[in-house]
Amino acid sequence: MNIMLRQNQPALRLVFKSKEGQITFYITQIQENVRKLEETQKTQKGLSNQHHKGTTKYHVGVLVFIQNLSIQTKGKSPKLQGKFKSPFWISEILENGRYKM
């Protein structure tokens, strides 16, 4: 592949002696960019997933508390509300990590 750089031009402006050389150069650049992108995505996925903890699996008959996240009671400040709802017994395990109480 013959690549010539013009004088007084930025290094990114390349002049090719043939159309095949130009196409080969661009294909090589695209393949390199795809490889770098996949490597970066793999790294970011690993960094992100190391902070996640898995879901907790419960069994039938276990006593659990439910967190009060967005319960609004009329006339009472959320600061003064309890952090959890009363305890519940798990009576049935449903699909997709859901439970019947």
C-alpha cells in the first residue's frame, strides 16, 4: 500500500496512489476501531458489574420486611415514617424473582 503525505497538510489527510490502497486502509482502520470498541466495552462491563450484588433468594416460610420507598401518607412527614413495612411471610415463589406474601 503506497501512502503519501502532502506537505503543509494535517497528518490525517492522506493521498493514495490507488483506489484499492485507499479501501484497504479504511477497512483496516474500521477493523481496528471495532476491536478497540469491543475491548473498551468489555472493560467497562467488568468494572460496572463488580459493584453489583446478586439478588437474594428467599424460601417459602421466611419472614421478610418490605422497605418503604415511596409511600405517601396524608398528614405525616416521610421522615417520621418507619423505614420498613411490617413483617410478612413468603407463601409462594413466583417467576422472575417475585414472591407472594
